Amino acid sequence: MAKESKESSWKSFLLTLAATTFSIVLTFGTTAVIDRKKQNAEKLEMVMMIMYDMRESLKEVEQIDADLKDFFEIQVDVVAHPDQLSHNYLALATKVPLAQYSTTTETIFRSNIETIQTIGNILFVEAVSSFYDLREQYKTLVVADFQKQSDHAFGDYKELRDFNTPSFLFISEALLRSMTIHFENCKQLMKVSDEDLEVFNEQKEKLMENSRAKIFEETQEISDDQQERNARLQQARKDGEKELNK
């Protein structure tokens, strides 16, 4: 009888131990799954944000490159026909490159030490860093230098004749191709498609649209408050004048 009681106690202990162990494994296992999902979500969000910024930068650089080619064609025509300079002043001026891209994403990428840990792909991080380095070079060597050196070319025939647009086109095309290669490599490394980026773009546009609507609404409220305060102050001035004139 004592033996049976002892065996029963052991069975009860083992069942309790098994239940406790299972509970611990389940708790920590579930936590690990949740943490992994959270990390993957953060990784995907960061990757999409960076690659969207890269894609939009490429679009802008491609447009600048196209404008430079247009500038060159107009330049060639005017240099061959000096009397056409005054008629093409505006056409030349509108093709001068401007860099309007935001550096917010790049700042977040470069300043956040957790970026590498979150993304977990050193090759991707290196490719993105190289892309941003090239983008900065493009802004300096193509956009800024072109603006500075072409400043007097629109109204002076000799300045336009001697302006070396082909050298800027060479740098522009070289940097653009390098940036495109890094972008395509990033897409392959993180398995991101053009469709994925388009979905991200649509989501961002929707968010921006909602934000603009909210900002407009709140700005209107502020404007109404401002008008009401001005009216009250104006009335107070009139009332004060009456009191002073009594």
C-alpha cells in the first residue's frame, strides 16, 4: 500500500513538473515568436523606407540628367546660331538642375547605430551607404557646380559657347549608373520588388493626404481664432478710446 502511495506521489510530481515545464516553454516560446515578428516588421519597415527614398532619389537624378541633355541640345543650337540666344534664355534657365530630395531618411540611416542590427544584412547597409555617398557627390559635382559655372552662360554668347556641358553629362551619367546598380543590388539582397515599393508609395501617399487634410483643418481653426482675437482686440481699443475721451 505504501509502495502504491509512493508511486502515485511520483506520478503526481512528474505530471506537475511536466505541466510546469510546458508552461514555461510555451510562455518563452510565444514571447520569442512575438519578438521575432516585431523585429521582422521593424526590419521590413526600415528597408522599405530606405529603398523608397533611394527610388525617389533616382527618379530625381534621372530627371536632372534628362534636363542636362536638353540644355546641351539647346546650347548646341544657340552656339551654331548666335542670334537665337535671347530667344532661348528662358529655355536654358529652366534646364538648370535643382536637387530637391529630402535627406531625412539618410540622416536616420546614418545616425542610428541600431540600423545594422535591425536590418541584419551588412551587404545591404554597405550598398545603401555607397548610394548615399554617390547621391551627395551628384549634388556637389553636378548640381552645385553646374549652377555656379553656368551662372553667366545664359546672357553671354561667349560664356555659353565655352561652357563645357559634356563634362557634366559624363559625370551625371556615370554617377547615375552607379547609383542604379546599388539600388538594384539592394532590391535583390532584400527581395524587394517594384510592386512592393509601389504599394509602400500608395500607403505613404494616403498617409500624406490625410496629414495634409488634417493640417489644413487645424490651420483653418487657428486662422479663425486669430481673426476672432484681432476683432476682440480692435473692439477693446475702441472701448479704451471711449473711456479715455470721457
